[in-house]
Amino acid sequence: MGLRGLVLKKEEKMEKFLQDVPEHNYFWVLSGLKLKNLVELAGALETMTDEVFNYHVNESKNDFACWIKECIKDTALAEALLATKSKKDIAKKVKDRVAEIQKPKAEIQKPKKDVIQPKKKR
């Protein structure tokens, strides 16, 4: 498999991180909200009260990281979330991950402008 195949496989795998989880794996927020995917989590974190956030993320646990690792299966994001207890940092990491996955494929595959091109024969 060539490099292009590896890039596409990685993109396909990452796109799965944005899909809805099965209903029995929904994340139930203390406020009563049910989350099905990372996009919904990103939106919920923007409006979530500190009280609700601190129920799910504190010194003894990080429910969002656990859900992302166990249900979404994005271990890299889950590990990144475990490194902080800040609502602002966690919201940014989730939002950035969603944006990274949603990048248009053409943008990911663009060659760099500074790539040295072979000289043309005169």
C-alpha cells in the first residue's frame, strides 16, 4: 500500500470518531443532556456551567476522557484530555480535534509549496 493509501486509511479511521455512538453509549450530562458524538460534546462544553463541568471533571475523574476512550475510541484525544482539568483547555482540545477531522481532504493532500521541483532540461 502506498503513502496515499495510508493517508486515506487514517482519514477514514479518524472520520469514525465523529460518528454517533450506539444509544447505550450516549454520554449523559448531569444537566440531562445526552451526547452522541464529539461534535455534540464540543458544543455542550461551550455552554456547560462550571458546576456541571466540575461534576464530570475533577481531581478523581474525567468522565469526558473515559467516554472518548471507551466509546468514541479516540485514545489520542482521551489522553490529551487527561492532562488537564481546565474547562477551557478541554473545550479547545475537543473543538480542535473535530476541526482536524473535518478538514477537507484536498487541504490535507496539498503538496507543500517549498517542495523542490526537478530542474527542467533546456
